[in-house]
Amino acid sequence: MEGLERTSEIQAIIRRKVATLISVAVIIATILDIAFFIYYLQTDAFHEGALPYFVQRLLTPLIMNFALLSFMWGSEGGIHGVDYKNGVVAWVICSVCGVAACVHGYYVILWSLPGLGILFLTISHNKILKTCMLAYSYFWVTITFLIQLHKWQDYTTVFDEPVIRYYVENLVIAYILLTIIYFMSQILHSHILEIMEDNRTLLRQSGEYEQRVATDALTGCYSRDYLSHNIEKIFRKCTNRLATSMALIDIDNFKKINDTYGHDCGDVVLERIGKLGRMLGHAEQERPLYRVCRYGGEEFLFIFTDRNPVTCQKQIEEFRRVFESQEYDFTDDRITVSGGIVTCSSAQEFDVVFKAVDEALYEAKASGKNRIVVGKGL
């Protein structure tokens, strides 16, 4: 779902840029048409008269083009789906280019301009939409052929076969070019899909790598790398209104556990801290009560953001009691933790906060262990 949303966002960005480009092109073309009309008016170079030229070459395209642009931008701001909006922009591109081909299309390259709408649909996954746009482009080429042929007949009463052959050749070549553009669009789209799939794979792998870096493999808690890149920023934003509390927990007599029962049993104890920390920390579904980070060895940091300090102290004391009640297969003895907790109500560097909470932990250890000491606030 996230990949589809991201694809829609990219399509929206491209669509708006293309819509802006076609709007600018219409404005420039209109300015040029006005300039040519003024020039022809001064030089009296009209074949069919100034008024018919003004209506056919200037007024009619102006009304049609700006009506098309108004519809396009109105649709872009609506609540329609992605395919609809893509289709509208492609239709407007074909229509604007078709109008230009009808008015000025003496050369086959101008007849093929509606194919730009098909090329734009390279960003779309909808093949039916592309096929419809190909048929619509054929329509504009056919109309251009008939209009140009009619204009030529207005200029002369002689049925000149080479001229007819020239327009027919333009018609056939334009059909061929539009067909080639259509298949090119399909091929380009398949390549785009492959690139997008490769990008999704890379993003997924990158996300998995970031998750591994952010998570301690043994305990499932946040890692120290995560701490250094994220948590430190929190303490620089602390205020009386957005106080942050930090607790430092240390397993009592952990070296003795490793020496007596082995490091595998020590790992079980560490895993238990991570499991309990995640379970109690996510007791509220709206947002976690705290985040647990394995700071190093048997030391864990508990980060409480935007919480009442008294509530934080109760929560960390509750964690200590629950952990003390845990039972293990390798020993009947109770394994306990000691900790210190400090509340930060003003902007501080992480090192300052950590030093304060470390002193509180030292006091808990020195006063008998298996307790939480509340340190001096900052």
C-alpha cells in the first residue's frame, strides 16, 4: 500500500509539472499568434482577409485552449482518482496539440504532436487509457488532414495530384509515428516499472538495514546507535511543558550470574528485560509509555517524553517490581535491578542528563540495590 501511495505521489508531481509546461506553451503560442496577426495586419499579407484569419487562427484556438486548460486545472484540484487526472492531462495535451496541428499543421511533425499525450501516459499503469489516447490522436491527425486539404482547395481550383499525395503521405506517416510512439510508451513504462520495483527492493532492504541498526539483536530494544541519532535531540527541546524523564537501569550482580550460570543464562535475563520493557511500555495503544534502549552490557535507558514526572517514577518502579517477580529455569534466586531516574525540564545536552541519572543509579547501588533513586531534576 505504501508503494502505491508513493507511486501516486510521484505521478501527481510529474502531472502538475507537465500541466504547468503545457499551460506555459499555450500562453507562448498565443503571444506568437498575436504577434503574427499584428505583423500580417501591418503588411497586409492575409490571403483570406483579416477577419477570417483572426477568427480561425487566433480567436478560435485561444478560446479552445484556455477552456481546455481551465478544465485541466479544475480536474487537478478535484477529488477524482489518479487515472482520471492523468487521462485529463493527456487529453488536454492531445487536444491542444491537435488544435495547433489543425491551425498551423503544414508539416508532418506538427501532425504527430498529439502523440505527446501518449508519451505523458508513460507514467500511467492504465493500458486502456493509452489505447484510447492513441485513437484520439488518430482522430486529430485525420481532422488535420481534412482541414489542410480543404484550405488548399480554397486557394486554388486546380486539383493538384502531387499536393494531394503530399497530404496523404503526411496522414500515413503521422499514423505510423503515433503508433510507434504508443509502443515506445508501453516499452518505456515496462522499464519504469522495473526501475520502480528495483527502487522498492532497495528501499525495503534499506529499511530492514535501518531496523537492524536501530534494534539490539538480543533484547529487541532500541540500540545505542538509535540513541545517538534520535534520543539526544529530545533533551535539547525540553521545557516545563514538554518535560522528559530518563531512567538508567542496571541488573544487580550481573557478573555473578554470568560467572555462575554461564553467559547463555545471562542472555536470558537480558532478553527478559527487553520483553518486559516492550510489554509494559506499550500498555497504552495511542503511544508508548516510554522507549527502552540497551545502552551497553546490562545497562538500559528508559526514555519518557511529555509525561508527568511522578507518573514516570511510578512506571519505572512498577517495572522494577515486575522484573523482580520473574522466575527462571536456571535459578530459584530473585534477580533484581537498580536504577536512577531524572527529569529534564529545560534544554540540556544528553551527556549532562546521563551524568545525573548515572549518579542516581550509583546511589541506588550504594544504598543496597533493588531500588529506584530519583535524582535531582535539570
